[in-house]
Amino acid sequence: MEEDKPEEFVDFSAKYKEWVAVKRLRITPQTKPEEIAYHLAGIRSTIDSKMFRVLGIDVDSIDERIKQVPKSGKGAPAVSQALTELEKPEFKRAIADACSSQVLLPFAKTYALNKMINESGTETSLSQLALSKVFKELKPPKAPGRLSKGLKPKA
């Protein structure tokens, strides 16, 4: 029996310094649109987690500064607080310190705003987790480094 060769597929691969990522989805007539969207959301997540670092923005220091922001709930109040927080002098200073160059400030600010909004429970883009909540057959991504009971090394 001849193997079905897909006419359509989504491929993403990257190799940059220490970072290697490969994501591949073979699309068949049985592939559902939500499966494709789920795969694309995974690619976006991979890219989003790297692009600010590639530019030389110290996202770890921005993340630490965001942890210091008092939480004001979820939804619109949290989004409003995030916008207000970005304009405070100490937050602006933290963002400037995270940048190797002044030209990176708008990108660092974008990172901080998206991070604060996402942490408030308001998603700014389609995620694998959100899709898996709606489409139960889609499996949410597992945290890296976790092994199932059957795969754990024996002590």
C-alpha cells in the first residue's frame, strides 16, 4: 500500500546560535481547521518567545519588573492598569535598562504590555491553551521537562 503524500503542510524550522526549533504538520483531507490553527499558534508561541531576545532585549529583567506590579484583577481593569504602569517613570527606566539601544525601546514596551495583558487573563493572540479549552480533542502543550510516569527514570 502506497503511503499518502500530503499535498499541503505547515513547516517551521529555525536554527540560530543555540536555538533550534522544528514544527511540522502534515495536512490531509481529514485534518480539521482547528488542528491547523493549533499548530500555527504553537509556531507563533515559539517565535514570540525568541524574537525579543534575538534583538538583545533583556526580557528576564522586564519580567522581574512586571512581577512587582500589584495585580488589579482580570479583564479591562487589568489592561487599564498595564497601560498606566507603562507610563510610570520607574517602569520606563526598567524598560530602558533592558535595552542595549534606544531604538529597541518601543519593542521592549510592546513585550511588557503584552506580557502584562496576558498575565491578566486577557489573551492578545490565539494560543494553543485557548484552543484546547474550546476544542477538547486538542491537547494543551505540556510543560518542558515533565515526563509521564512510564518515562521517568528509575531511582
